[in-house]
Amino acid sequence: MKVAVIGAGIAGLSTAWSLVKQGVEVTLFEQGSIPNPLSASGDQHRLIRRAYGGMDGYATLINEAFAAWDELWEDLGESHLANRGVIAINQYPNDLGLAFVGSMRRHGHPFTTLRPEEAAERYPFLDAGTFREAYHSPDGGPLLCQKIGAGLAAWLERHGATLRPNTRVAAVDGTAGTVTLAGGEALAFDKTVVTAGAWVLQLFPELADRLTVCRTIAVYVAPPEDLRAAWDVAPAVQSIGGILSGYILPPAGGTELKFAAGSLRRLARNGDADADREALPEEGETMRNLFAPPLARVKDYAILRTITCAYTFTEDLRFLSQPAGKALIVSPCSGHGYKFGAAVGRRVADAVLDGDADRLSRWLRAEDFSPRKAA
């Protein structure tokens, strides 16, 4: 079987990895480099954790996600997860920090509760006078995206996959089973998997009634000198509490300290993932300042750079999968994509081989928790 995979973000790379492991001839197309710094998978790091707020289905599936990453680490010969654990902060009753507690309790995961003084002693970048409690989970932390992307690309080349970086796909004909490149070349495949992220509407504009492209930002900062050592060994911060869906990824494996939050997300202009990709100077400062409370001395954090990212979202914030003849379109949503990346790739590969697109859709929507069939 010959399969084309369009888009070399984490979903495309892991789908190709799983297909190659099952003896499939794979050609992977990517419009930029691999990894592509403009893609949602091309940033320095992403967060994996056990707690999942009120989305209990995805909290259940996270067990499979961790197992899939372990399989990938074994194949790559090294782990690219800085498994330092995560913390969440509770600023006031019923805020997002308490959603962490509820999820951990419902799913039976261990965590430690810290009083403000205890938390600030352990994590001196916190301002003890601005929050009620902190919670620590031993599982999770930064996934090192660029190392994962480069490692998967190297593995695929060693195992016979064809990689086509800097190759833009202009059209996919699911009926004919063809992929047409920007230069006009048309190639035939038995199946095509479209994991084009925020660029999927350029190939399938009819999905605009189900998918929305949004622009987000993140800011990389340098902490005050006296806090560098603390951040160098810190866990990830899943939630800073309050109403802000803010999270922090510490330096790990050569990465830098990153602040990000969904509150500054906005619709991409004209649904164009390439629009407004240059961050405005004031956006980084605005993002950084949102993190006080609970961070102390937040304005002492020097802004290194501000980046933009484009995501697709569905109305219910769940994954989307859509068969289109010989093509299968898969779109991650709301930041779910990376933490589930290796598991998504295995499940998509299974659907390509067994044709059960309905089962894939139920799993991606966190409606089917049955174990994955052995490959």
C-alpha cells in the first residue's frame, strides 16, 4: 500500500511512523522544513499532563497518550519528555486551579497540596501572598517538540519513508486518489492522510463550517538572575489559576522559559494561517504581565521573543476526522494535538489500514475508550 501524508507536524510524523512500522510505503509532504517553525508542532516545547479540567474523556485517553510516547521513545532510542511533573495554582474559589484538583481526584491520580508558603519556598518564583494553594503532580512536563520532530524525521528516513520537505500540496482528490503539487505534478496513492493543521482549509474549504483558524501567541522570557536556578529544575505550570488559561513551560533540554495563554487567542484574518504571523512589539509584554499573580516580580522577566501560532478549533473543542473518498482528514483542536500526538498517529494509521473511520472519529472525540488493537 502506498500512502501520502500531507503535513509533517506531530500528527503527520507520528502517522507516518506508525504506518512505516506496519510495512506501508509512505511519502510525507511538508510545505516548509521538518520540523516547520511556523507550524503548531514547530515550537520549542508543549505540555503533557494528567489533569484535563472538565473534559474527562480526554483525561481518560491521556493514559494511552503516555503509552504511545513511551513506544516512540523506545524507537528513537531516547526520551524527549522532560518528566518533571506539573503544578497548578488556586487563586480563588472555583477557579481553573481547582479544576486541576477535580480532574485528578476523579481519575485517581496522586497529587500533593502545598500551602502558599510551602509552595513559594519550593518554587521561589511564586508570590505567596497572591494564591490560596498550589498542587503538584509527579507526571508530565515539557515535550521537546523540535527534538521530537527531528528525531522522527531521521527515523522515517532510516526506515525507508520518502520525505518531501519544502513541497506545497495544491490539491487532494479523494475520489481519484491523487495529490497535486504546487508545480502541477500529480501523484497517485492508495490512501492519503491530511494532517495539515491550520492550513487544512486551503485544501478542503468546505470544512470551514466545522473548523475555525485562530492565531495565538506565546512569549519567551529570561527570568531574573536570582531565579534562574529555580526555573532550571522547575516543573511545568499547567494552570496559574484565576480565569486565565495560562501555562508556563520551564527551560528543559536546551529550551527557554515560555509563557502562553489562550486569553489572547483571536480569529485568524480571513481564516488564513499565514496572516499576521509577525507578532506586534506590545503583544509580548501584554502576555508576560498576565502572569502576575501568581508570579512575583513579573516585570523583571526580560522578553526574548514573541512568537505566533495558528491552530484549528471546533465549536466543541474536540478533534475532527473526516473521510473524503481515499483521503482521511484529521485536524487537532484547541491545543489537544501535541500531547496526544503519538497516540493520534497510531490510531490514524490503524484507520487507514482497517478502514474503520467511525471508530477513529469516536476515539478522537473521546467517546471510545476501548483499547487499541495490537498492530
